[in-house]
Amino acid sequence: MISHDYRVSFLLRRCLVFRGLIGFCWLVLATSSPAQPGSIDSTFHIGSGPDNPVVTVKSQSDGKVLVGGVFAVFNGFERHGLARLNPTGSVDTAFVPVLTDPAEVDAILPLANGQVLIGGAFSIGAVHNLARLNSNGTLDATFLIGSGADDQVLALALQADGKILVGGNFSSFNETPRNRIARLNTNGTVDMSFYSTNGPDFGVNAVAVQTDGKAIIGGIFSSVDGVSRNHIARLNSNGILDPTFDPGFGTDYNVFDVIVQPDGQMLLAGAFQTVHSTPANAVARLNPDGSPDGSFNSAISPGESVNSIALQLDGKVIAVGDIGLAVRLNRDGSVDSGFDLGREPDDDVRAVELQNDGDVLIGGLFASVNNVSERHLARLNGNVPLLNIVKTGPTFTVSVPTGFGKTYTLQSQNFIGATWTNVPLAMINGNGTTRQLQDTNATTVQRFYRVLVTE
């Protein structure tokens, strides 16, 4: 059994109580014997893995992992383009997708009810390139998309109202004209209120939804609705180009991924070297009006391409790309030397996914990471995530992002050097979600806490 006590600077920052009141604290977890961030997580066992490259990876809320790509077999199981893994990396045999060869899955969108939307280049009977699957992998026949998209689907995004944005290379959806971008109602029918005559003139690789319902799109296009927009644009909630978002010249080459930050800024990743004629190597951050954020200067080497990015809660960005690129960037764009894979993946990395407990999934063409056999998919140790701590009356509560196979125990001491003691009833098993530990008798003037994690 391995144990880690998660503390700030090895100790949770003390929270002092004055007249029964305490403020909110955001604390970073640290381990007493931490795994090197970026190192291979040896507890994730995929066996022989997929027989061909992974294109996309997504985590479900229950800790299971959805993997999409161009493979036909995953660790000996027939899985055409899509597989679901248990939290430990083994194939989930309860999920048997209806996809048959040939099938390429390029986009995955897990839904809260356990269903999953998939997009790519495939056919399921008369349905093409987009489908909604039930939690066991069967086709959801109540999702009324008709014939689907007439060409490849590359991006999926869910709006707050449950409607679905779809991006790709298509020019029609269920025989309804839709150039590279469409919105579907919750039942799968085409939303006729979301439409522009021209749309993007070439493919859409990425879609991200803002809190106001507007959508950022990135791709290989050079215009939207007949207006010059090189590879990046914003659409109003009706699908028409938003002229208030002006990225100037845009990027000088393709955009592959887009993330909208909580503060309204957005991150772009791709094969570009400039944004708005300003140097920006493969990763850039834009202000809400489309102008470049001058405080972010990407340290990615000129000429390198970034295929996918993930945003941590602390604002750092994990970027993966061609020629085995896998780095973490600080908030200013500099390379975070604390995230170290050792020897980089031996081939392209196409996808990155940040799990709830801070670990990092990567997928691509590679066969090894740090000279260890990791066929097209690996999980890396990440920095343990942020804790949310609050005290209300006599109750001290800490919210902990948990991982499977780990036990979390809240402990306390009344002064530095005192024996750590378990808080009664404050022990939980990790399940891949954020869970709470509580001390309902936190009535002393000063008390120190830590979360002990065993695996």
C-alpha cells in the first residue's frame, strides 16, 4: 500500500477561526512522496492497446475512458474506432459499440445520462458520420438525425440548453444545406434557427461554446459568411458571423483546437506561427474581442504543430502535437519545467484529456513514452488539483477531486508536531468525481488539516 498525505507545502495551510468565522481558501494539493508530473502512471494498464492510432480521448463522470480513432482491435477485443475503458485501463466489456469496419471516430461527447455522441467517418446502417449511442454501445434510435452528415464530423459541443453544435467537412446534414457547421435540437433534428447562407468556406476542426451562447470555431477556413476570417471566428447564437469578434488577419495556418476560458478569453492550438500578424507559435490566447493577449507568449518551437490542448484549473495548459510534443505551459506561455515526461513519445500525439484527479490522458500514433511501451494511449501523472475549503459554523468541509482505487481520509492536529488523528466518519473511497470530507466538530480556535490518500 502506498500512502500520500496531501498538504500545502507538505502541510495544509492553517485556517484560523476568529469569532467563529473563516474565509474561503483555495489550496493546492501536494504529496509527501509525489510522482513526477508528466511521468507514466503505471496503474493504468491497457495491455496491447489499440492496433492503430488514437485520435480522441474523453473521460466520463464515472472515471471510465472513451477512446476514439482508426483502430479495429483494442487489447484483443474487436472495437472498430471506439472503445470504453475501465478506470484502470482494461476494456469495458459492457460497452460494445455498433460500429463496424471501416470506422474512424474523431470526436466524442459524453453525456450526463451515460449516453455518448460520436462523430467521424463511419456508417451505422443509413446513419452517417454522427450517432448517439446508449450506455451499452447500441444505437439510440430516438435520436432523429436521419441520414446524418454527408461528410466527416470533427467537432462536437454541447450548449447549456442541450442543443448540439456539430463541425466538420460536411455541406449538408440530413439533406439540409449546412456548410461545415450545424446545430441539432436535443432530439437530433436540425435546428432551423441556426443557419447562415455561406458559413465557413472550408472545414471546422473545433467548436467551443461561450457562456452567452455564442460559439468559437477553428479550422482550415479562410472566410465565414463571405467575410475574411482566417481559421478562427465567432458565431452568434443564430449561426451568423459575429462581427464584434475581430481577430484581424487571424492565424497564418490551421487551427486544430479551441478552449474558452472561464474569464472569457480563449486558447487556440494549431499549426500556425502568427495570430493577427503577431508571433504565436502553435498556441495563442485571445481576448474576448479577438485581439491577441500580449501577456501570453508561446514557448513552442517555431514550426511545431499542436493538435490538442487541455486547460488546468490553475490556468496552465497542456499541449500535445507532432513529433512527440507533450509539454505544459505556464499562464504566460513559458514551458513548465516541473512537467517532465522523461523521453518524449516516439511519434505524434493527437489528443489530450485532463482527468478529474489531475492525471493526463494522451493518445496518438506513438508506441512508447519515455522508452516504455505505451501503444497509442498512455496516462501521465499530473499535479494533484485544487482543493476547495470552507468552514460554516462548527463544520469544516474540504472538496477533493478523487481517483479510482484510492482512499481519502481527513486528519487533523491542533498544533504543529502533534499526532495526526483521523476525523471521525471522514473517510471516502475515490470514484473519479469530486467528493467532500467533513469535520463537523471544528470548534477549536486553531486546527490543522491534511488529506491522507492511500492506494
